[in-house]
Amino acid sequence: MGKMVKKVLLMGGDVVFLHLALLLTVLLRYPGGDVMAIFLQHWPDFAIVFVIWIMVFYIINLYDLNLKASDMRFVRLGLNAFLVSIALSVIYFYLVVPAVTPKTNLAIFIATFTILFVLWRLGYQAFLMQVILPVNLAIIGSNKFSDNLVSELKKNPGSAYSPALIFSDPTKLDDLVVAISDHRIKTIVVCDNFGESDRMENALFSCLPYNIDFYNYPDFYEMVTGKIPVEAIGQNWFLENLKEGQKNTYHRVKRVLDVILACLIFVATLPLWFLIGIAIKSTSRGPVFFRQVRVGKNEKEYVMIKFRTMRITDNDGAPTEKKDRRITGVGRFLRGSRLDEIPQVLNILRGEMSFIGPRPERPEIITELERNIPFYKTRLLIKPGLTGWDQISGSYHSPSVDDTIEKLQHDLYYLKHRSFSLDLSIALKTLATVMFHEGR
């Protein structure tokens, strides 16, 4: 069962139980009344509430398939989601539609749905995730690719693939049919053809009658992790997957949307610029704005502008690290709230950046990374962004080579799949990052 199907199933269950909670609310609130008539009377306004709750759940990541209902992270995210949803529901009922005042109804609905939601998610985890969804996986090859894949599957239990067989002996390729039958294999991932492509193709072809799904390593890794395994691709991957000629309309419309949104943000936040400037100047020496040369689309350099968050004394200009002591008190707040990023709307208006894209880097860092990481400069085929696929990944990435490779894997995924729907998803997840300090 695919990841999208699983997410739709989770979301569909939430929708069903939202309706069931409203039905139970009517039964409890109006005993002896015409249940269906009262339910239909309340449904139009509560339908808006349902949409609000589902959107909040999505933004706060309650549809992450790796999230277990028994984990504390689920409890924390769930609590955040319920608090935001309740607040928005109250605002909707008492400000948007003041003629409707279901104080008791809303309270009963919230209590009822809370119970149903917890039971539904625990049931989903205990039954569906454990009984229906796991798929036995065979990995052909025993090398760094297969090791990486097993490691990622452990990190992504929600993918519901269980590595039941690692086929490491090329002399037993002729026995592949027997092996997959014995282990009830439903999916095969090829990480190594052992230098015997013809023999491998014949072995895989013989498995067709068993309704097996076949993947090569890069495609399966991408599907499970949302990253491109840069160590396993070559120039052909870019030629086959980057359809730049088909993205012209997307880029033109995205540019229009960038300009409109940047103008709105600039006007709406202009009073904050003065307040933030005063806070920065009154707490540390130095300019209000931080300017630094970054590399944009097609390796064109530009000057990025942000609110200054670091001290200028004893600052060697090294890349920022986690819990960096150079960050001021005001700067820590600005970074946590992402307010330090606001001046970059000027870079967006000048066409140097977009709201969504890879994180921009300094020229000297790119030069150094290009020596150690293959295809690093391909991320410069598009404009850098304020936020992006990597920024919402949930991990803090240092400037180290290993962490940069992981960032590049996210960037290449975005480069391949960029679209309005993916951009909207990133924008919504960024809201959760800002509000609850998820991600980095």
C-alpha cells in the first residue's frame, strides 16, 4: 500500500470520526429529538470546523506515517494541534458566524472527538500498521546501498516495508523464485546486479508471475525517504528526471506569486522593521541588517539581507552552528520566530530569491563542497528560497560534508518534484516549524 494511500486512509478516518463526534454531540445534547434533522442543521457550520481541524493536523504533521500514537512526540504534536484547532473553532463560531453560539455543543464535540481520535489512532497503529500494511522486502545486493536502505527503513517504520531477505550471493540468482516464495516477498529492490545484468534480468523476469513490485535502489530510496541518494546517481539521472522545458509556466506563475506575496509581507510587517531595528541597536553594537554574499540561480552572486542576530565582536564569520554563542538574546528570538528572515522579501522582489527553494550558500562554501560532493552545483539550477524541502525535514544540519550531502539529497528531490502542490505543502509545514519550533 503506497504512502499516499496510507495518508489518505489516516485523513479519511479523521474525517469520519469528526462526523461521528458531531453525531454523538447531537445525541447527548438533544436526547429524544430528531437526531438527523438537528445533525443536518449543525453540519454546514461544523463542516468548516472539520476543514480547519484537518488542515491544522496536516500542517502540524499528524499525518506523518512514522509518528506512533504511543510516542511522546505524537502527544506533543497532538496537543498542539488540538489547542490550535480549538482556538480557530472558537474564533470561527463567535466572530465569523456570531449568530451561532454553540458553547455547549462545541465543548461536547471537542471532548467527544478527543476520545474518538485517540482510540482511532491507537487502533490504526495496532491493527492496520501491524497487520495489513507491512510488506516483505527483498534486497538484492549487499553493499553500502543496501546498508543505507536498511538504515532508512528503520528510521521510517511508517513506510511499512520489512527487509525480510538480503540476497548477497550472485551464484544463487537462479534460485531467486524459490527464495521470494519462501519469504513471501512482495517487493524487490536491486542494489547490485553483481556485474551480471543479463542473468539478473532473467532472474527478475522469472518472478513476474508472483505479482512482485520491482524497484532500483535510487527510486525506492526516494519513495521511502523523500530524498535522492546522490551517491547512487549519475549524469543520466539528471537528463532523465529534470524536465526543465516543462517547468516554464510553473516558474512564470511562481514568480508572479512571489512578487505579490513579498509586497503584502513588506507592507504588513513594515512597522516591525522599526521595532526590531530598535531592539537590535539597543542590545548590541553593529548595524541593524546583516548582509552577506550568497550564490543564486545559475551561480549568480547576490547580497542577501537579514536582520542581524549575531554579535560583531569576536565573530570570525564562520558558518552558524547549533547553539552558537555568537547569537544575541534578541537574535535568538528573531531566529526562533523566523523574523530575521523578513528583509529577504527585498531579495525576492529583486528576483534573486523565491519563497521556496534550496537554502542559499556562500561562494567559498560552495567551492569547497563542490570538491567533495558530486553534483553539488546542480541545486543552483533554481532560485534559492526562504524555506524549502530540506528546512522542513525536521533535522538540524551542520556545514559538515555528511550533513551537506543529506541537504543536497533533499534539494535534488525538490528539484525533481517541484510543483505548486509541493510548494503549498512546504509553506504549510513551515508554519508549523515557526509556531512550534519543529524542524530547524
